Amino acid sequence: MNENNSKLIGIEYIETSYDDTNIPKSYYCKLCDCKFNDSNGRDAHLKGKRHRLSYKVILFLFFLNFKIRLIDFLFLIRKKSIQIFKLIIIINHQVQNKIQMKQ
């Protein structure tokens, strides 16, 4: 899929700051800990690889019903993608072990 035509995902993680005249002055992505000064930067971030990967990991953790503090997760997201995939593998392994123990 072309980056310019990508759907904006995870916009619910964007906080908008307004000036005194109620015009947006900056945007902050709580998921990736990034700040943007205009909507073009925000939209480019929402279409980017890092944000999309972070969003997918959040969904993965949600569907596994794995409870992790958001601040801990944000720290982990700052790592390279390969480390995030290792985290997913570890979490999946732990969940599978818990499921087997219950049976």
C-alpha cells in the first residue's frame, strides 16, 4: 500500500493542544511519545512504520488480555522493531504456558 494512500490508524492516541483562539497548535502521540507542530507532520507519523508497528503491538497485547502498564510499554516501543518482535514472542510464549497450565 502506498504511504500517501494509507489509512490513518491509531488517531485516538493523538492529543491536540490548542492556543487561546481554539486553533490546534501542536499534536502529541501518546503511543510513540512524539510531538508535531502541524497536521501534516501528525498525518505523516500516523502513516509511518513506527506508529503502525506500535499500534499493532498494542492490539496484540489487548487481544491477549495481557496487562502491561502503558508507561512500561512506551519505554519498550522506543527500542528497535526487532526487540519489539522479541517481546511479542516472549509474551506469546508466557500466555501459551498459562493456557497449558490451566488445562
